[in-house]
Amino acid sequence: MNLLDQLKKVTVVVADTGDFRLIKQYEPRDSTTNPTLIFKAASNPDYKLIIDKAVRDGKAEGPDHVLDLLAVGFGEEILKIVPGRVSTEVDARLSFDAQGSVEKARKLIGLYEKRGIPRERILIKLATTWEGVRAAEILEKERIHCNMTLLFSLIQAAACAEIGATLISPFVGRILDWHKAARKVDHIPPREDPGVESVRRIYGYYKRHGFDTEIMGASFRNTGEILELAGCDLLTISPELLEELRGAEGKLEVKLRPEEARKTPVERLRVDEKNFRWLLNEDAMATEKLAQGIRLFAADLAKLREMVEKML
């Protein structure tokens, strides 16, 4: 049995792509998208019909509405393939606007429901800013389930758990990128990978304190990181790394186990706005990567918007 098939037995495998034709090959349960992945997929001529439909249906209301239809259009096609859920991201420009994020999430869910897709199959992705957490608190009470993204620190994870967010996506590879640059090294072994260690720490914190929020490791740079997190609730993996795992043989070792994690000696953090902002500020890596991630998603959304405007 290859490593991918073994991994599926201990962890929910999620496809990290907007290219739904690739998703079919790996049979994941769920799929995630973001502005970068949608922009990449939308640039592929194979998906012209989805783009043309979004432009045709949304042109009367302008480019921002077309972008929403485009995100939902890709999500709809993905849900024809995966049996579980798809994650659809709120505009990154709303990352510091709690009410704006809530309104955008409600709109996206409404567009899905008009297509006959129940909200239980959608995860709304929100950046894990203080405002993003506040938006998720409101949305979860409306049965709009949230995937908290751009998450790099324990205080972000703790805040999401306290308000009952459905799922968090700690970014493993981007943490590794920061530490490699800071240490001026080209390689850090997966066992010592600071991104892997961050997820281990969050996993231990959640299991120790009995939180129901799911943990989905994300943003992987290599299969070594993935294998070090075997047993995590979910892992979202790019098609390239899924293919590498599918082609690899050997015995998979489960690294994360709930019963062991419950013994983690970690105190529950105080989560209020002052402490959240202070502890995030004290973590240079998390502060920088959160800001950079928001900028990058916003930039890719702007590229997508420019493409739509030309079509309009």
C-alpha cells in the first residue's frame, strides 16, 4: 500500500487546488481553494465555460459580483467530485472588517444555496485576524461553518477554538520559509521543522483542553512535513505532493495520537483582544507571515479582477 493510501486511513486527506480535474485522481474527501489557486485555475483555457458563465450572469452587478460567482462556480464543480466539503475564501481585503466579512460570507453561502448546495458542505475561509475571529463567531451561530486560514501561532489557534470555529488551517510551509530565511539555511529536517512543531503544539493544546475545532495542516513544502503530521485531523495537500505520496512505498508511522496529546502539559491561554494582539505582536514570524499572506491573496484577487474587467 502506498503512503497516500496509508495516510488516508489515519488522517482526512484534502486536495489543495482549484483544478478540479486533478482532484479526481486522488479521491480526497474535501478540497480547499484560495484566490491564488482560483487565479491559477482560471488562467487555464480548460475552465473557460465556468468563467464565461460567471461573467455572463454577473456582468450587470459588476466585477466583484462576478468574482463571487467565479469562486462559487469552481466550488460547485469541486463538490461534484469530492464527497465532503469545499473551502471558499472571503475577499482578503476584508481581513480587518468583521461585519464586511460576515456579509460576504452570507452572500457566498446564499449563492451556493441557490444552486441547491447546503451550507453544511461549505467552509468559509477567513484570515485569522482578530476581526476574522469575531466574524467567525457570528457565522458559526448561523450554521455557516468557518475555516480559519493564514494561521501561524498558538494564540490564533486558541482564539478560533474559544469561539467554536469548525476548522483551522495552520500554515506549515510558510513557517518553514520564514525560519530558513531567518537562520540563513537551505534545509531544516522535517522532524525539526518549526512549521511541523507549530501544528504539534496546537494539536496538543486542543486535545488537552477538549476543543472540538478540527486542525488541518496546510501549505506544505515537502512530503516529509506531511509524514511528520500523520494522524492530524486533516491535511490539505497540493496535487504535486499527493502524487509523490501516491508513488512512495514504505510503512507510515502515525505521529499524532489524541490519547497521547491529551497529556500535553499546556495551560489554557487567556483570549481577549489585548492578549491576542500582544501575543501575536510578540511573534515576529506570525505577524509577518499573516500580513504577507493577506497581501498576497489580495494581489491575486486583484489579478483575477483585472482579468474579469477585461472580459466585461
